[in-house]
Amino acid sequence: MILRIKGTDTQYYIQTLCLIFFPGAHFSESEKPAPDVPEIEVSVRKEDGTYMVYTSMKLGAKFVEATGSAVPSEDIKDEKRLEKIAIGRAIFSAGKALLGYTNPWGILTGVRPTKVANEIIKTGAGVQKTRRILRDEYFLNPKKAALVVSVANTENRVLKKLPDNLCSVYISIPFCPSRCAYCSFISYAGEKLLPLLESYLETLLLDVRHTFAMIERRGLRVATVYIGGGTPTVLNEKQLARLLDTVGRCVDVSSLMEFTLEAGRPDTITEEKLSIAYAHGVTRISVNPQTLNEDVLKTIGRRHTVDDFYRAYDIAARSGIPDVNVDLIAGLTGDSFAGFSHTLDRVLELAPSNLTVHTFAVKRASNILRENNKVYSIVGGDVGKSVEYSQLRTKASGYIPYYMYRQKNTVGNQENVGYAKEGREAYYNIFMMEEIHSIFGVGAGAVTKLIRKTEGGKQQIQRIFTPKYPYEYLRDAAAIREGDEKRASLEARVNEFFEGN
């Protein structure tokens, strides 16, 4: 894509808007024009307090122009937000005219749409007014506006009156029995790579102890622990017991608000593993079939069968662990509305306390994109109908949407939503998405996200990245933990952040 921008520094925001209409595009100012290469121009100017934007789009022989504007109002006064609204309106109008496509999320981009809803709610706007602003100012489909406001209200209820000294810990096990075709996570898959697990676990346990000790020295209280992956239950029974025992020696797990273990792949779940998890205080697990369509499971590279899922879920339901989550994906390659609705209906019959419905997102590092570069779709076939069905069926079954996020290049520009029985919401998911407090990441590919309030009341965030791959982590972990001449220790960086002005 040839993208030319004048009069603004909001390049990333403009690119995300363009990706709504041209998913998977690469951006250039000097690419050679060609019939299949979109050409977009965006020009921004401010005059007497009003932001005015001109946009043109060209694709082959088709050329359209559009304008957008935004002025300060009682509801929206922030200069940067006004500029983005004006830009969004122009690009939204041009894209609709060029392709005949209306994005259900309007001009609202970014991973966390509830943050925008909450900003409006905090001005004193009620539910109806917030929905109206999202519809009229951000062009959201009314159903999406209602959804995001509902999620924001649930989050606010769950987060009410939490103390200020909380933090969470994420522990990474980036290994899987096989790699899913849609996956872009940093994970090692396959039998040949699993022997690295033992060395990885040894180093990980050192860092788990170090991290919890650092948290204690800072006077923070651990609210949630989340062991994710990859697939943590790729650990054998002895390895899993060592990991959970180490966590239990570092923190009083009975004091945690939540202790999650992603069991993920049904083919890694055994009665003994979940018995170990229950004995060590785990309160939430995930058993994730993604679909109950055997053919689709094979297409996406899952090794388990539908029967494996039912066997694993039965073990989970009998384990004594209070909360069981099930993940599904709408819009998988080869699936249909009939297939997705069948999967959802069968899962709801099991009545898990949590259910997460993801929309298939095309990741550039995924195998499926290398095999089929035509999987990008702004319309998404049945996916919109599938997502809407999930919202209606979960509500009828007594679930409420409690957290959500969006990703680039999702089929049909849909969203990912977590549903829960009332009072069974997963705290960690809300803490992570809404950036409520610091989350300390341990292990390969984990990210520590430090959060503090400045004297002016604004939120300051700093991310500290752990080496991506297990072999890099094993090579560099000691240096990160202890520090060397080239790199300050993790604890020194944490202290500098919290004690800075």
C-alpha cells in the first residue's frame, strides 16, 4: 500500500484504520503504483479549533475522496482524540465509498475498546449516552456499542474498591505438543524440542523465586498468578508439581484472588496433573478445544480429537478446581456458522464457569498465512453471524461479557470476548487488558508491565521484555536476574521506575 500523510504525527493510528479496509497490507510511500496496490493520501489541518481532514483512496481505476472534521464538545475535548476522530471519519467514509464495506467497530481501533468507553463513562455519561457517543462520534454498530459498554460496566463492578498495592505474576511455559496453524506465539512445538523443558524449568524456577522475593521487597501484594503458554500442561506430572510447589513456597496461594493454570490442549490433560493442580491451590484452568469439528481440528493442526476434549473436560469438572474456562474460535478456516453454532451449543451444555469466544486473527508469523495468503477477509463470511450468535446464546445461558480485546487482521474485524457466570469473572484477564496494576512476567517471551500513577494522577507504563525464545532465555536469564556491565538487573530497573519522579 502506498500511504502518504501530511499535517499529523498519528501515523500508526492511520495505518490501523487503513488495515480495516486492506488487511495484511504493507505500508510504503515509494512503492511503485500498480492496479492491485491501494494508494491513500491523508491530509490534516486545524483551523479555528476545528480539525479538518482530506482523504483520497485509489485502487485500480477506482478513485474516491472524502473529508472528516471534529470540533470540541461537552463530551469530547481532548485535542489528540478530536484529531483522531476527524481522521477516522474521513478514512471511514472513503473506505466505505471505495469498497462498499462498513466496519462494525467504526473508527475505534486499538486492543482495548473498553478504555474509550470508560473514559466517556467517567465524564458522568450514563449507559445510554455513552452508547450514543460511541455510535454517533465513533461510528460503532449499535450492537458493538452496547457490548463494549456492558463489558466496561462489568469491569467497573469487579474492580470496585481494590487496594492500590496489588500486582500479578505471569509465568510462561512456551512449549506445545504441536504448533497450531494459526499460532504466532513464541512457543516450541514437537517431540524433539521437549527435552529442552527440563533445563528451561530449572532456570524458570530460579526466576520465579527471584521475582516473588522482589515483589515482597517492594511491599506489593500478589493478587493473581497466571501460568500460561504455550501449553503449561505439556509439563509432566513431576515437573508440574515442582513448578506449583515453588509458587506455593513463594506466596500464600490461599490469599490469592485467583490462581490460573492454562491446561489448553486436551491431549496434555491427565487426572494426576489436575489432582496436583488442585492440591497446590489452582482455582482456574482452561480446557480449549477451539472447535468441535474434527475436520477443522485437523486443518488447524490440533492433535486432539473431539472425544479427547470431552474426556479432558470431564477430568477438569471432577478435579475440584472451582473455575473451568473453555476457549472457542469463530471464523476458523474450513468452519461455518453451522459448525461454530454446533460447537457453542455443545459447550454451553457443559456449563463451564467461563467461556471465551475469539475471532480468528491472521498473524504474520503463523503457518496458515505461509500456506494460504488469501485468508485475510474484511467481510469474514459467517464470522459476524457466528459472533453475534455467541453473544445471544451466552446471554440466554446466564453468562455476562466481562472482558474483551481486539486484534489486527481479525476475520470480519470482529472481537474477542470473555463470558462468565456472574461472580465467576477471571480477574487476571481484566487486570491485563485494562492495565489496572503491574504484572511481572517470568520466563521466555514474558513481558513485565510496570504501572504507576504520577503526581499529576496520570498513568505511567514501562515494559520490560524477557528474551523471546527458550534458548535465548536460558542463555541470558542469569544476566537479567543478576545484572552485568551491559545490563542493569531487573530489580534495579523496577526500583528505578517506581521511585522515579
